[in-house]
Amino acid sequence: MRLTDIVGQTTAVQTLLNALHTGNIFHAYLLYGQTGVGKETTALSFAHHLLCQTRSACGHCRECLKLAHNNHEGLRVLASTGSSIKIDQVREIGEQVHYGREDYLVWIIPDAHKMTLPAANSFLKLLEEPPQKTVFILITDNLEQILPTVRSRCQLIRFAYLSDDEVLRLLRSKVDTAQHENQTVEVIVKMARGSIGKALKLWDSPLIQRRRWVIEQMLALPRMHLAEVLGLSQRWEEDQELVRADLEIMLQWYRDLWYLRAGIGDQVVNLDYLNELSAICQKYSVENLQQITTMIVDMLAQLTRNVRVRFIMDNLLITMKKGAQA
């Protein structure tokens, strides 16, 4: 793929095209932004331009044909071996890049924020004395976790959220959207929040069915007796990843209620439940909706620690029930 084929990242693409046109190639680039907005695709495209004999990712020259068959010796991608990038992996990169080269060697490092501190310090030494004809492309969705001294030696390139129209266009180019109703496709696009990667994940996962079940509980909650609310929390699965997905569905539900209470219905995501949202939103005060959404955000943060899911779910569901009575 050529850089000009990248969708929705005009500024990032233009920065890289300018580097190619002027020949002013940095030793290290740091591509950052939300997951699923095209960072890895762009990194690979830029690498193809650099390694192409014409610097245009022509697709026909000897180098491009090697790239097409994934056997170009000038392109390396650091393979993830776990939850972190360790110093031994960085040292191995260092051993490889110091061989003399006539043309570019491009190293792509996904999830660069996963470098341990020793690994990051070792990588910093590579950047302080950059080998000729070597280009590092670091990719992250968590810029703050990149060592500041590493960031300062890279050209930072920010990747923006995609528009809903861009996500929809990309989704339709990759999957057969005809198998779903238009409204369902629209909901997936809005739930993706500017990420084609998230849209594709939603498309291939059972989350849409799970979303329906969670929303059914949110609709029933105002009518439940307290004993039923407690029973529901006890039945809730304790799988943390599933609960995280459930909480994100709840968060969007209560944000939608807040949007309707605030008179900004064009921001609603759960459009297929617009009638239900409109009917139920009057049961909540704006203050209680803010309290509930804040509580869900706090719970999402707590899930990174070892907490009892059912204990925090008890408190949340009771707060939701009480909020509907305000």
C-alpha cells in the first residue's frame, strides 16, 4: 500500500511524504494515537517506500516483489514475546543494525511502550549513536509510557481519530456489511469511536449480542426490586475482560441518557435503542447520570487491580437503581 492510499491521516501521511521527497529521513519515528487508526499500516507503507528502488512503493521492482512475499531482508518487525519488550531483544537489534548496509534497514517496533526500563535505556544508546541507513519506526497507543529521552530522539507523528464516515468506508471495504441491517452497522461504527481496528473487532466478536443482553438489564433495572438487583450482581460473570466490555457498554448507555437529557441527541451512539433511551432518560437527573458515569469510569480503572468484580458490581447496580428513582 502506498502512503497516498492511507485513509483519514492526512497530516501524518504528508509528514512522511515530505521526508521522502526531500530525502531528509529521520533515524527514528514514533507513531502514536488510538489503537486501530492505521499506525501499523502506515509504518509498513513508509517502510515499503524506503525500500522500493524508486522510493514510491511501485509494487513492481525487485525490492517491492520481495516485500510482497514477506522476504525482504531490509524490513524487520520486532515480534512480541509476552507482556513486555526485554533488554535481550533490544540488544539483538543492536547487533544486527551495526552491519554495514548500502540501502535502508527498517525496524518496526509495535507496542514500543512495553519496553522495560533496561530495554528502553539500551534502545536509547542506539538512538544516541544511530547506525547509518537504519530507520526505527516505533508504534504506541500510550505515548506517556515511552521514556522521555527516547521520545525526544524521535520524530513524533500523531494519528488522529477517524471520522465515522471514514470508519464506515473502511469497514465496507474489508467486510460484507450487507449481512447486517444498516442500523446495526451504524451502531458498530459509532461504538468504534474513530478506530477501524475496533470496528473490525466488534464485527468479528460476539460483543454485539452481549451488548443486547447488557442493555436489556439497563432497561429492566429501574423496575427491579432491590433483591432482584442484588441477584443480578451475583449472577454477573467475574471474567475481567468480559466485565470491562460490559462496563464500556454501560458507560455509553448512560452517556446517551445524559446526551438526551442535555438536548444533544445527535451524539447518541445506541441509535437502535433511541426510543427506549428517550423514554427512560426522564427517570434520571443530570446529576445522577454524572454520578453513574463517573462511577463506571472509576470501576474501569479498578479493573487494572485485583478487585472482586461482584463487590464493585453490587455497588454500581444499586447506584444505577437508586439513580432511576431520583
